[in-house]
Amino acid sequence: MAASPATVGSGPNRAVLLTVTCLGQFMVLLDNTIVGAALPDMQHRLHTQLTGLQWIVDAYVLLVAMLLLSGGVFADRFGRKRVYLTGVAVFTVASLVCSLAPSVGWLVAGRVLQGIGAAALSPASLALLVAAYPVPQERIKAIGLWAGFSGIGLAAGPVAGGVLTDAFGWPAIFLVNLPIGVALLLVGLRSLAETRNPSAPAIDVPGTVLSVLGVGVLTYALIEGGARGWTAPVILGSFAAAVLLLAAFVAVEARRSAPMLPLRLFRQRLFTVSNTAMVVVGFALMGSSFFFSQFFVYVQGSSIMRAGLQTLPVSLAMVIVSPYAGRLAARYGFRIVVTTGLALAGLGLLALGMVHADTGYGNVWWRLAIIGTGFALTLSPLTGAAIQAVSPQEGGLASGISSTTRQIGAVLGVALLGAIVRTRQSGGASFETGLNSAFLAAGAVTLATAVCTGLWLATSKPAEASAPPQRATDPGTVTPSHKEAANSR
């Protein structure tokens, strides 16, 4: 990748760049978890049902999932500084729109804008960082700090969300982004140097549009199906449209010379199995997390602030265990670590599905900790397995695809588990019973996936080294080699 001398110099320039990029990623990751703590207050103040809450979460995750790969290419092609600061500006303005939203519709529109901003900001921040640290060992340390800020954002979200919502109401969770965004813009405009990759591929506009429409329509059918009825003409029509759009996406990608999703990579079993498992991780983790605060508030009667604290064992376990997952995978292999992680997470979700209104927190927190520990053991090894399956030149693309499949799983998890709760309630069951069914379903799917990875997550022959060069996408550009990729995660 081309990088200007000002960017790769040592001293204050790189220190400022590291701070700016880490803080931007912190803001994005904080938003991933802070919203969950505020969902009960949103439901009360905006007079919405479960379907509205699903859209508030999925509108953001859907745009991030579908635009992440294109965002990285866009940054390489048109300038990483430009795309990063544009993403920060869009994310900040969108946060203001969200905080002022008078209705669910306006809030969902703001969340869409936030997703667009995050899809530009996140891969561009890492691309700036990689360009500034061309020496592998220095790069690994910088990426470690970048990932560490991400973990802090994830861990701080539930607590910050609970405290801010309890004190000021749900708009405060979006207002917290404004000072961060303004500071990043002011410092970034003055201190960041522009870098780009002149040989970056063209943006895959047809693939991007078809993927957004296909997954978006499928999400609509899954979320609205529980409210409108699964046999309603609009729901059946949406499922049919989603199948056609996704089939068109596959057909277009198979014919393009530089597709956003090279289908040939899925000929490698290791790549296919790891990304399939990553979909399940996103599905079970995000789908179940969507209900954590609602469980404590609506089922156990906690305050919003207390519920935010009660959900903390999941994110804390992930922050503590995640740094060791890559090392364990390097020592014992992807299959053992991933299968163990999925089995733990699945058992934790099954155990959570047996919790009731009168269950004391002392008998709940450890279930959440097991879930967080299990998923922490899977994330970086699954990304490492996807990278191992391709040539070193395509490590960045493989990592970006792994992040995208996780986000797609998250979209489907919120939609499908929400549909389970709505379906049980429409049959006369209580909200508590619906939640139990959702947690049990997530646990069963996760355990089934553990069996599959135990059988099939074996090393396959990497693609030929002559494959097309990698793109600068979400965390992918950090992987000059398989070994470095494993060590940096």
C-alpha cells in the first residue's frame, strides 16, 4: 500500500494517528453495546413493540454488514483520511439525528446513517494505521492497541448505557458520540496525512446494491413475519424477493472480474466452514444479547442502570479471554479452540434458557460469563482459520469477509430470535417463556455448530500465491502473513 512519508514517520505524528484511529473504533464498538441497555427505555418512551426494537438494532447492523467490504476498497481508492473523516462526520451527524428522533421511524433512519458512517470509519481507521506502521512488529503492537480500545468500547457499553439512560433517558446514549466525533474531526483534519492505494480495485456497485437489498428484504420478512403472520402475502412475497435478489447477487459475483465476494474462496473447506461458523457466532451472540437487558428489566424487575451492570459479565469475559484465543489456537489448532468455545457458549445459552423471574443473580451471572468466554474463544481463531485458507495476498479480503459474515449473522440473530419470542407470545405464552425459547434455540444452534466444526474445521490447502492481491477492508489489511495475522489477534 502506498503511504506518504508524513504518515509513516515516527514520533508525534504516529502517536496522534494511533489515538485518532483507536478513538474512532472505540466509538463504533461502544455503539454496538450501549444501545442494548437503552432498549427498554426506548420501548417505553417511543411506544413501540418488539418489532420496533429489532429495527432499531438491525438497521445499523445491516448497513455495517453489507457495506464493510466496499468501505475498505473505497478508502484505498479515494483516500483513507478522506473516507475516515467522512465516516466520522456521517456517524456524528447520525448520532445527533438519533438523539432528536421523535419516533421509531426517525430513529431507524438515524441508525441507517450511523451504519453507513461506521462502515466507512472502521475499515479506513485500520487502513490508516497499517499504512503508518510498515514494520511488522510495530504494526502488531499498534493493532493490539487498536483492538484493545475496541474491547474497552464493548465492555463499557452496557454500563455506560445503563447509567446514561437511567439518568437522562435513551437520547443520551447517542449524544455521547458528539464530543468524540467533533474532536476526531478537528484533530484529524489537522494531523492526518492522506494515503491511498492507486491499484485498488473498482467498487463493486451491483454486488453491493444486490447484497443490501437481498439481506434487507430477508430481514424485513423475518422481523415483520412475527407481527403480520408468516403466511401474509407481503411476508411470503418478501421471502421470494430475498431469494431472487440473493441468487442475482451470486450470479453477478460469479461473472465479475473483481467481485466484492470472490466465490472461488468458498472452494476451500476451511474458508467455508470458518465463515459458516462465524455466521452462527454473530447469530447467537448478537441475537441473545439483544434480549439481555430486556430480561433483567421486564422479567426480573431490575432498573435500567442495574440491568446494564448485570449484563457486564458477557463483555468482561470477552475482553479478558479474547487476547488469549489466538495464542491458544496457535498452540492447539483452530478446531480444538473453536469447538470448545462454541460448546461453552452453547451450554451457557441453554443454561440461560432455564433462568426464571425468581432466579437470583448469583445463579445468573456465571451463565453470562460462560457465554462470553465461549464466544471469545471463537472470534479470532475463526478469522485466523479463514485467513489460513487463502493466499497471503488475500489475507485482508478473507478477514473482511469474516467480519461481514459475523455481522450478517448478527442481523439474522436479532430478526430470528425476535421472531421466536413474538411467535410464542402470539400463541399465548409470556414474554419470559418466549425469551427462554429464544435462548434455548440459540444454544441448540451453537452446539450443533460445535459438532460441525469438530468434524470439519480442518486445515485445507491454501489458494495459490498467484491469486489477486488483497483489498484493504475491515481488519484484513493487517495481515502481511498468516503468522502475523495469528499473532496480531
